[in-house]
Amino acid sequence: MDMREIKNEIKREIKTELELYQEKVDHNTKELELLKQISTDNLMASYELRQSVESLAQNDLKLEKRLEALTQNVQRLQESQETLTQSVQELEKSQESLTRNVQRFQDEMKEFKDEMKEFKDEMKEFKIEINKKWGELANRLGTLAEDIFGPGIPYLLKSLGYETELYFFDLGVGPKGRKRQYDVLIFARSEQGKKKVFVAEVKNQARTEDFNQMQKSLEALPELFEPVRGKTIVPILAAFRFPENIETYASKRGVLLVRMGGEYLEPLNREVLERYV
């Protein structure tokens, strides 16, 4: 074999080796690119994993904070429940105390009602007794006034110049159903010989309404009691007490007012007698 062939053979071998090497290089390059791609993917995955871990860590931190807040809320709820339980217990005690107080109040009210009933019964009896005594006292006062003024009017008339001829005390005249009562009725004669009939109404406390009552009684008297017919009648109102300014009113009505005085009885408006001269 000549040199040329040897060179060509060497060239072929070198070329073959180069081609093999180039194939290896290409293979390695591909593997390197694949590895690079894998590394890039791993890097991205690692970055994404890192982000996921960080996000998870943040979420875990938030969860811990929420868990801590929830724990605090649960603790506050437990404290509130304990406070509520204490309040309920205190309320139950208060309710029991209130129940006892209400029961005691009801018992006291029942006792009070019983006492009030007994008191009302006593007051009813007392009122009946008082009314009875008031009636007796009123009768006694009425009789007392008549007992004082009745016997004294003749002496008063004598001091005024009239001599008593006939005297009636507590005179009742007229038929049944029309009967009237006259406290004092006196037939008297003046110093000039003029006869008059004095009719006295006796009161403890005089009132202006008494004048109208007296007028009606005096108007009915001649018809009920014949001895006074045709005679001059002089009305007298005798009382322990008189309202103010009653003298003028009595004088206008022609009524002689008589009261208790220093010497027994005295007239308040003796000038009214001039109307009956």
C-alpha cells in the first residue's frame, strides 16, 4: 500500500472519528440543552414552589392571627358566659328574694285588709254612735236655745214697754199635714193700750234664709191659729250668733233681732218696733 492510500485511509479514519466525535458532541449538546431546559423548568418550578411556600407561610401567619383572634374571642365568650352565669345566679337569688318579699307583702296585705275590714266595721258602728250623739246634741242645743230665749222674751218685751198677757212656748197649731211649730208666741199690750202678738223664732245660728221661712210661717199663722186673726204680728228672730250686716236686712224685713246681752237678752234693732205702732 502506497503512501497515498495510507493517507487516504488515515483521513477516512480521522473523518470517521470526527463524525463520531461530532455525533457525541451533538448528542452531548442535545443532552446539555435538555439538561438546561430541565434546569430552567426546575428553576421555574423552584421559584413557583418558593412563591407557593411564601404564600403558604403568609396564609399560615394570617391563619395564626385569625386563630389567635378566634382564641381571644372564645376566651371573651367564656368570660361573658361566666359573667352571664353569675348574673343568672344573682337574678335567681333576686327572684327568690322577690318571691319571698311578694309573699310577705301578700300576707301583710291580707292582714291589712282584715284589719281594715275590722276598722271599717268599728268605724261604721262609731259613725252610727256619733250620728246618734250628734242628733242628741243637736236636739239638746235646739232645746237649750229655746230654754234660754223662751223665758227671757217676756222680760225683754217689758223693758221695751209691753206687758205680757198670754204666753205660749213651743206652740203647735194646725191640722195634720199642715201643722206648724212656733217657738214663742206672746200676746202683749203696750203702755198706750195697743195689743200686739209677738212671734219668736229661736236659732243657734241665724241665717238670711230664716227670714223667708219666718214669713211663710207668719202668713199661715192667722189661718191656723184663730186668736191672732186681725191682730198686729211682730216677728222676732232670736239667736246666739248673727251674720255680719244682718241688722239692716232684718230691719227692711221688719224683723226684731234678739241676742244674749249683758243683762240677759237685748234687741239689736229696736227701732223696727216703730213700724208696728
